[in-house]
Amino acid sequence: MADTVQTWSPGMRSVGLPVLGSQNLRLFLRRRSTIAFLMCLPLIVIIVGLVIYPAFYSIYLSMLNKTQTRFIGLDNFNFLLSRDVFRMVVEQTAIFAISAVFFKALIGLITAHLINNLPAKGQRKWRGMLLVPWVIPLALSSLGWWWLFDPTHSAFNYILESLGYDDVQWLGNPYWARFSVILVNVWYGAPFFLIMYLAALKSVPEQLYEAAAIDGANAWQKFRHITLPMMRNIIAITVLFSLIVTFANFDIVQIMTGGGPRNMTHVFATYSFMLGIRSGDLPLGAATSLFMFPILAIAAVLILRGVRKRGREIG
Amino acid sequence: MTDSRLHSRSREVSQSKVSRRNLLKSAALGSAAVIAAPYVKGAYAAGSLSLGVWDHWVPGANNTLTKLCNEWGAKNNCQVTIDYITSQGEKDKLTAAAEAQAGTGHDIMSHRDWNIRIHQEVLEPLDDVVGKLIAQYGPISPVAEYLAKIKGTWRGLPTTTGSQVKPCCSRFDLYQQHAGIDVRDIFPADESKWDKAKVDNWNWDTYLTSAQKLQQAGFPVGLAMGQTSDAVDWTGALFNSFGVVMVDGKDNIKIDSDETRTALEYMKKLMAANPPEVYAWDDAGNNRWLISGKGSGIMNPPSAWAVAKRDHPEVAAQCWTHPMPRGPKGRFVGQLPQFYGVWSFSKNKVAAKDLLLYISQKDSVAQLVQASSGYDLPSFKTMYDLPTWQTVEPPLGTVYGYPPRGDEQTSIAGAPARSEVGAQIYNQAINTVMVAKFTQGNEKLDDVIKWAENELEGTLRV
């Protein structure tokens, strides 16, 4: 009870709140939980209005027929599963998200180690520079990349041709197009992993490494038996967050390929946009965008359960 | 009503006082009702009207529409406000979708391609406006009718602004030099001088032969084969000219036909004469190809020519816009009209309709066409005699062949299926994906047709 009824500060009682008049109101406002709630209220309103309400509305939309006049349950989801293109979109999104997250995590881990081993002065400079891709608005950087991959006037092809090599159809060939969008996603997202891993590395007690060195452990053994276990939670959380965000990616694919060629770079968000906005079938678009929700929710529960378990073990 | 209730009500009335505030409020409401309610064309009629209009890419073209709307507003004492909304990133479509869902927004909204069908439930019937214009100017474009006349009711009015067709835009110097074809001789800037034999000879076989020669000379034609409208439109026109029907008006899937096989076999040869990057082009890809000087021809409105005129005048001076090649079933060009729709939740529908009628008159249309250097295309064939298309240069008469003339018919990919089905076919680019699978992916013809059948079956979902 002490938590909820204790005064904001000892001096408050003597100052009092005479203008409020009511003793009950004074007590109410003195509660920490009340103040906390009031301070969070703007955020709660924003989340309810811009996240929770649209989420539930899209669930409702996904269960309507094309003209939004009839409730059809899960028919939209059944319909999607029967379509070749949608099945391809599921496969592509999985390839896109899993490979992008894997490489982001790998590059983030390597660069975090490299930076962590730099002198403190140099670290700041490198940290700042390597964060640049993450700071630039994604739509803008995607446009920059699109220019580099431009089907007719690609800057990369210009270099390749000037070195005597054949040009590459970065966006014209479906497989190169997949590579290109994954590359851009990795470029954009790797700094997030870098900064998280760097923070985790800094929290590993130096004494552990010293003890391991005394025992004759080499660099790999230190990494495997000290660094990795100490970073497991942060790795799990960053992978989870990144997986969710990458599964929902829209900008990169929409700007660079629009889902083509031959629908072979579509991901859920771009395919949903095509069905819902361009073709005017909002319920089907909503169903597409919600398709991964249960799978990601289960993944989130499992990963977070692991994080909690390890947290308890450490605690 | 019982006596007691009557009594209590009369007591309430008698007890109410006529305060200064109530009096002013009543007077204000009365004035507003007098001013706003009875909108009569040509009479003094205050009020306001808001438009959400496609943002024209031609500098200055928006100003002409604003001028016309302000003229009408001044005559009718109505304040007109216009928001020009870009189509980049489909922002105009997103805005329309948001307004339709929210049930509030502009009074008049412009809609591209299939959006009238999408929002038909919340669009006011415009039969009276379209009927008057048809009575004045004759038959309207069948593509516009297909897209905006739903269950016998016009839900949108075809605009001049932004409406377009996508015929051939060719480099006549390269065609002459490398393919031995003078497109200016076939299609001079005066329809009465067109020689039927020469025009008839401009067919897909001739086009293929010339495309192969131009490729050998290092100046290939650039025919977009991505999944955006430029690609879908010209491919749809070619399919029509070969007699390909994807889904008929009675929901029968007709894609598995000899016509489809012939068209796809033809496409295999034609796409081989194109640069490989056409599969990745968006709607600007073909424009850049022509403007760069590498390309000898594209299928596009005169926007590519207009940009070349600004950035590479030497290329623009060699461009000639002219009809599409003819196929076994006729000569077709892809048409993509835009429409104005009046939301059913608009507060000033009568005024909105009158404004639409005003800006659709031939005098207004002439100004809009002139402001866009001939890019904007009205949906009435009787307006194709406007002087802009003859006078625009360089070279003089370069866009004379832009409006469909001679035996060229307009078409849209997805037709003649029900427009709900056609919208899916068009927006999912089923025709270009088929071509890309067969020509770029080297999939078997039967497999491609089977894939298309499966996709078309999906479009029939109710």
C-alpha cells in the first residue's frame, strides 16, 4: 500500500492544495500511480487511436466480403491460401525477412566487436558514422539505392562496364531483384543490431575475460563461453524486433521493385497495398497484412519466454 | 398525443423567452438557410466547394484548372478551394480511400483508372451531367463508359485533366534510317492525307520487323514489361488487337485460346528485340529510355516528348506520336481516363455538378488541353479537332496522332469482364506477368496459361 498512497514529497503536505478544496481529490492526485497514469495518458490515447483501434478495425475488415457488406469469417484467409501468387508472397517474405535479419545480426555482431576493441576516442567516431544508414529516412535512402540499381542507368553497372564486365540486371532479373532488396534492408537495419550489441558488449564484466585469459582461453573460447551467453537475451530481443519490422517492410520493395518482376519480390505489405489500395479490395488487403500476425505472435511469446527464463536464472 | 402532454408542451413554449442571443442565432440560421440551400444555376448562390484534384505534372496546367474554377466561382458567388494531390505513391488514391471510409472530405474528388468502381457506393449519380455533355458533344469514350457507368448509372464524369491514351511515340529519324519507315509519311499531321494502304500496312508484323532492325542498329524500341500501367496498357492493346479475351462479360474465363497462344508467341519475338531492363521499368522507365537517345520508340502519352523538349530538345525534335500497329482483330490503343466524382456526403452537390459541367465545356477543355501541351485528352471524339494537337512543336504536328484517329479504337486491359473483375486483372497486371513468365522466365506456354487461369479464377471472387 505504501507504494500507492505515499506522498509525492514530504513538503507537499505542508504546502497543501487549498485551491482544490476536496480532500479526496488531493489524495487522489497524490498517488504516484495516478500521476503516472495522467502523464502516460497522451501516449495511451495515441496508441489506442493509431495502433490498437486500426489493428482491431483491420481484423474486422479482413472478415468482410469484397464490397464490405457481409461478414464472411475466415473466407478471405482461405481464399488467399488457394492462390499461387499469395503462396509465393509468403515464401518470399520469409526469405526476405529471415535472410535479412540473419545478415543484419551477423554484421551487427562483427562490427560491434570491432568497434568495442577500438580505443574510446575512435569508437565515438565510428559509432556515429555506422549509424548513418539507420538515421536517414528509409524512403529517401531507398530512392538512393534505386538510383544505384536503376534498370537503365545503374551506377553499379557503369562501374562494372568501365571495368570490362557485363552489366547486371539488378532489378530486371527477379533473383537479382530479391538480392537487391535484401541488401538494402541489411544496409539499413544492421546499425540497429550494432548499437544494441555494442551496449551489450560493454555490460559484460571485464573480470570474466581476465579470468578466462588466466585459464588460457583463446579469443574464440572467450566469445563462445562468455560473450555469447551474456548477450543471449539482447540477441533474442533484437532478432525478435527486427523480424517483426522486416516482415512488415514496405518502403524498400515498393520503391525499388514495386513487387516485380513477375511478382517475385512482393512481400506482405506491398502485396496487401496492391490488393487493398490499388485494386480496391480492402478486406483482402487487410487479410494479407494480418496473415503473419499469429505466427509472429507465437514467435514473440516463445522468444520473450526464453528471455524471462534466462533473466530469472541470472537474477 | 394526450391532453396532459399537449398542455405541458404549450406551457414550455409559453415559458420560453426571446433573448437577444436567441434572436441573433435564429437570424443567422435563417440567413444561412436562404443563402446556402437553394442553389440555382446562374443565380446568386453563396457557399463553398472543395476539390481534391490530381496534381498535374505539366508545369502551369494546374493554374488553368484553378482559373476555370475561380471563374465559375465568381459567376456563382461560390468559394472554390482546390487541393492538388500527387499520384506519387498513390497518394491521391489513399486520400480518396480515406475520405470514402470516413464519409467526409472534399465535395469533388478526382479518381484515376478504376477508382470510380471502387468507390461506387459513396459516389453521387452524375447521369444528368454526363447526359447533357453527350447531348452536346456526341458519343463518349467506351472505355470511360466501361469504367464509370456502373449498373446503368454514371458515378463519375470523365475529365480532360490527366486522361490519356498510350500510342506509339517514335523517333522518326531512326525509323527512317534503320528500318526504312517514315512514320510522318504514314501519319501526317492531317488525317485527310492519311493513305489507307500505308496505314493498313502499319501492323504488328511491320512493327516487329522494324523493331528487330532497330535493335540491330543499336537503338531498340523500349516497351515496358513491368507491372505498372504503361506496361499493362500497351500489352492490353496488343492482346485486344490479337483478339485475346481474358474473362468475358459473363464471368467465363477465356484465356486458354488460340488467340492467346498467337499473341504470346508474337510477344516472344517482340520482347527479344527489347533491352532486358524493360521487365524492371516503372512508368518513367520508358520515358527515360526515349529521352536518353538510346531508344527508338515507346508506347506512351506525349509526356516523354514534353520532358525531352525541356531536357534534350534534339531528341524531342525527332519524336512523332502516332497510332498503334494493327493486329488481326483491329487497331487498339490503351486508354486511361480520369474522372471526377461527387461524394454522396458532399454538402453542395448541385453546385458541384454545375462546376463539373462548366469545366467540361469545349471552351474550357480547349484551355486545359493547351495548358498541358496536348497531353490531356477529352473523352469526346468531337473535341479531337482542337488546335493544340496541330500546333504543338517541335516538330510541328508531333502530337497530332495522339488522340485516337482513323481506325484506332481505345481499349483497357481487363475489359470486357465486369469492371469489378477487370480492376483485379488490370491492377494485378496479369497480362504483363503472363508475358514476362513466357518471355523472360521461359516458362512453357501451357503452364503460363494455366497460371493465368488460376489467377483469373481468383478475380471472380464475390
